[in-house]
Amino acid sequence: MSDSLAGRMGASSAASPYGQQQSSANLADILERVLDKGVVIAGDIQINLLDIELLTIKLRLLVASVDKAKEMGIDWWEHDPSLSSRARTERPEARGASRDDAAGSQVEAENARLRAEIAELRAAVGLPAAGSGQESLPGRPGVEHAEGEESK
Amino acid sequence: MTAEMDPATDGAMSYVYAVGRAGTPVETALAGRQGLEGTPLRTVRAGDLVALVSSVPSASYGAEGVQAQMEDLGRLEVLARTHHAVVEAAYEHATVLPMRLATVYLGDGRVREMLGEREPEFSALLARLEGHVELGVKVYADPREAVAVSSREAEADTTDRPGRAYLQRRRAQQQNHRATYRAAGAVAAGVSDRVAGIAEAHVTHRPQQGELTEAAGENIVNDAYLVHGTRAGAFRAALAGLGDDVPGVRVEITGPWAPYSFATPPEAGGGEPR
């Protein structure tokens, strides 16, 4: 990054990094410092305390522990596509169809192969086929309907 | 919006970026520079202290205005980056205490009163931080990266046994996951040893998560160290190469920063504000 701050200790005229690191420094790093650190004194302008609390929590979500927020029952960001990649992919209208489908069919193909192999293995060791309750012969066809599987 | 703002206007309030000592370059160095809303920076002096301020319109910096700005990530970013840029520019010339974002007073008179009231506290902090900078150290664990390295060859000859291959892959992933986090922990533990003779204080920040975190992998350690400005190079050198030989583990050093993380009074507990 920039040596500007260290620079001032020696050369007095470090070429203006003002506006330089400014753009390169990570926003999360900056927010972490300007919001949470620094000298905290009450100015004349007070934001409603309750609101500050909410605000701080929201901002923390952007830079800090999501788990902690979830513990507190706060999860609105998961539904806000501008904040959450999960919300983006969950929302049908925001869904990048082509990519997801490609990934999905790959997973399905792998599932199919896995099911076939499991059936084979079960057959080999004499276990009943998958699909628990109803029996089909140890073998392949019965496995094809086990479609409930969510592939994480 | 309002590049027209006249500092003398009734509607203007005083936004405080930082506090420094009178008689240091902070009083003159930023003359001609602009702060928020494009208004010029100036200093307000009381006793031995000066505050670096600029006038801001009360419409956007009153209670509702500030809140609205903070609720909007785009505006918040402008606010935060501008605030930070002013602090940083000042810190290039003199040791200053960075104020928290959106510390706003009704006018310069109120800023003077505040400086008067806080004089002992601010003077002590300024003395402690004189000549020091803050360096951030973040350690990331990225098991996927480690897996990508290790499992490439394994995949080729198992395509006819996808089940076994899958299980092997899962096991390898889990082992990798654990190993990566363990390795990252070990790397993180090495940081404080390496900088022991260089850093003078240390605070732990919450690991960063969320959309604003641009880096790959999970941030497991997010610390800040207080280092004398002349030793910032030595600090970086001491950590050079740390983690480079550990797949899936990355060490990132940020700064030097104005010592934001050390400008809070000790009672605040350093890492975890309530």
C-alpha cells in the first residue's frame, strides 16, 4: 500500500497520497476504523440512540460477524440482494440462470452416478436397495426415483 | 451537492475530523484542501489543542441527515472515505487523534468548548501516540485453495468409481479444511512473536465477513498493532513471507494508518465496543 504515514517521519514532502490510499484502501477496513474506532465523543448532533444501535448492527454485518448477528435473530441481509450473494441466487428473478443450471446438471449427473454405484455396492454386500421402505430387487432401476436429495 | 456552502452561513455546522496539538503543522498543512461537501478545511483552536474541521450544511448533518447518510451505503462510503482521507492527510504532517465518523457540532464555539473540556484526556492520548502509526494484520484461511492444489492429480484415475472418488474427495476436503485452519492458526500465532520487539501495543478486531470483504477465504484474525512510524518498515519486514509457504493461508498487512484503533480510551476495551 502506501508509505505515506511513515513517510512524514522522514521526508516532509511525500507526494500527496491524499486521495491515493483513499481509493485503494478497502472500504471494510476504513469503515471498521472510522465507525468503531477513533475518539468517540458526543457531538452536538445526536442520532436517536435506538437508531444508532440498529445502524451499528447493520454496519457490522457488512464488516463483522454474521454469526453473531444471526444469534441475535437478525438476518434481513439474507433477503437483500445488494448485500447477500445468497439472496441473489435464491431469488428466482435475480437468478443467473445459465450458470446455476450448468452447475446443477453437473451435480445431478454426479448424483446419478453415485446412486448407481451405491446400488451396485449394496447388491455386492447383500443389502437392500436404497429407498428404504419399498423394496426393489438389489440392483439398479429402483434407485432412479430417489430424487429428494438436495445436493447441498 | 452544495459546493456553494458558505462557512459563515447560519445553517452550517462544524464537522470535526481530528484533534491535534497547536503549533504543529496540522494548523497549516491542510490549508486549501477540501473536506466533506467540498468546503475548505480549517482549524479551530482552544488552548494547546486544535481541531481540524470543515463546515457542513445542517440539512445533511443534523440528526436525520447523518442517519440518512449512514443508512445509504453509497453515501456512507463517500462520508467514510472523505473523513479518512482528511485524517490521513493530516497524519502525514502531525500526530492527530482521529475522531469517530460524524462528530458534528453546532458551531466552532462548541468545538472550542469541547476541546477545553477534553484537554487532559486528549493531551495524554496525543503524547502516547506521538510519532506512531497503526498497522493492520489479517490472516485468511482458504481451504478451497489448499484443496485445489492437492487434489488435482487424485482425480484422474477414479472416474469409473465415482462413489469412492467422492468419499475420498470429501475426506480430503475435510482433512484439508482442518489442516488449513490449523495452519492458519499457527501462522497467526507467529505474528505476535515476529513483531514482539517492534510493536508497542496490539488490539484484536472482529474478523471481517460480509460483502464488503473483498478477499478470498475466511478472515480468522484481524488485528492492529501500534508501531513507531520509523519502524513500520521493520514491522513489514518481520512479517515478510509469513504464510507464503502454507497453501490456503494468507497474511495481509494494511496501513500504515493513523492510530484509529489506539485512540479510544483504554476503558473502551480496545477490540470489542459494546
